[in-house]
Amino acid sequence: MLGLVAVAAVASVLIGSRTISPTALLEAGPDRTVLEVRAVRTALGVLVGVALGLAGACMQGLTRNPLADPGILGVNAGAALAIVLGIAYLGAGGMTSYVVLALVGAALASVAVHAIAGIGRDGATPAKLTVAGAAFAAAASSWTVAVQLVDQTALDVMRRWQVGSIGGRSWDVVVSLAPVFAVGVVLALALSRTLNALALGEEMAAGLGRHTTRDRVLVGLAIVLLAGTATAAAGPIAFVGLIVPHLVRTRTGSDHRHLLPLSAGYGAVLVLLADTVGRVVLPPSEVQVGIMTAVVGVPFFLLLVRRGRMGL
């Protein structure tokens, strides 16, 4: 996994609409400037990929739902809606404001989806969570578009961000987001045994001495930190949190002590490779990483379903 991350990072820096030699790092000139811009993009791609891979694995373990993903369960849509509302009505601007708004929106979306799915006799079953999340995501996306139609500033800011992209950022963005990512990653990895216990069911976990309510809150906090910050940084990138944990699970099983760190690493690989391919598939223009992950993710997801590998 670490080898693949290194290869994907090198490819991300050197390959694009123009392939550049590594020796350009030692020379002044336009090639070195391009490499420096790509280095920022690569660093942000690693952070976003790690966050989305971890968030997806945590969400699938928490809900015991193989379809759980920050995009499918409405977390990304809630974060996007909060950002556009903040831009339109609160005058929000700058990455710090976007991160705060995204975290609030992601948290409220998580609570809303679980509350909606919990209505009824059976509670928040995996199937009800999926339906509630899809419905909330559709509604939040519609409201986001409606706000953009009546506010030109929100439309200008959101137009490129909403398709999911890690381009056009600076080192200031990476540095400002890194501490939040770090807290989310450490918290998620520390909860690997907790997720193993929760996977046994509420009654069994309680019988083992777990405080299930507290555990669920902590896992939910990790998901909000990871998915919310990733959405604020790069927009709503879909399928990374859905596909990567399934790929890892086919090789390692469902032990979260192995599943979480490997999902983080392979999430970074997927985002970096999708971004790199998006830069070369239609030169001199580029296809944003959010579109590329969907292009790759949809058929692979259908293949997993067809082969019956969706079980946790």
C-alpha cells in the first residue's frame, strides 16, 4: 500500500497535460513552477483520499451498511448546502469559514439522516439509512442549486468546487486543513476495536462492556471531521468512501484494525490516480477528480454487486 501511494504521488507530480522530468526540480524555470503547483495538488489529494477512505470505512462499520458512504448518506450534500448558505446569507469567505460551515453541515446531515431512518418500529436499519440518505442528499442538492440561482456570488464560488477538484489550491489551504485531518485520522484509527465491537450488534457490544451510545458519538465525530473537511477542501467527491473499503475488505476481512489504515492509504491512491488520469484524458483541458472517481466507481461498484462481494 505504501509503495502504491508513493508511485501515485510521483505520477501526480510528473504527469499531466505536459509530462515533466524529475530533474526539473533541480533547475529554475517554468517546469519547476509547474512541479511546485502539482506538489500542492498531490499533497491535498493525499489528505482528501485518506479522509474519504477512512470516513467510508468508519461509516460502513458504524451503520453495518455496505452501501454507506459520505456521498450516499447525504453527509457531503449537507456540507455543500451549509457552505452555499454561508456564502449567500452570512458573507462567508475563505477556507476557515468553509471548513467550519462544512463540519456543521455534515454533522446536521448525519443527525437528520439517522433521525429520519430511525422513524418506525425497526429503527435505523441499513436499508432505511440508505433510502433516507439518498432522499436527504437529493433534497440538499436541490436546495443548494436553488440558492445558487438567486445568488450570483454563491454560484461563482460553487460552480467549480461542486464537481469535486483538488486543483487551484495553495499550500496555505493544505497547512490550515492538516490539523483537522490529523485529529480525524487519529480518532478514527483509535476506534478500530470499538468498530469491531459495534459490528457484533448493540446487545453483544453492550455485553462486552462497551458504552454503545458514547462509541457511536465518537465514531460519528470522526466521520464528520474527515468527510466535512474533505468536502470543504475539494468539494463532494463521490465513491471513494464506498469502493475503497470494499476493495480492502476482500483482501483483509472485516477487522477494522487492518481495514481502517489500508482504506486510508488506498483512498489516497484512488484520488491521486483519478486526478492524474483526469489531467491527461482530454488535453489541454482536464476532467475534475470528482467526475473521474464517478466514472471509475460506478462500474466497479456494479461489478462488486454482481459478484456478491458487498457483505460486511
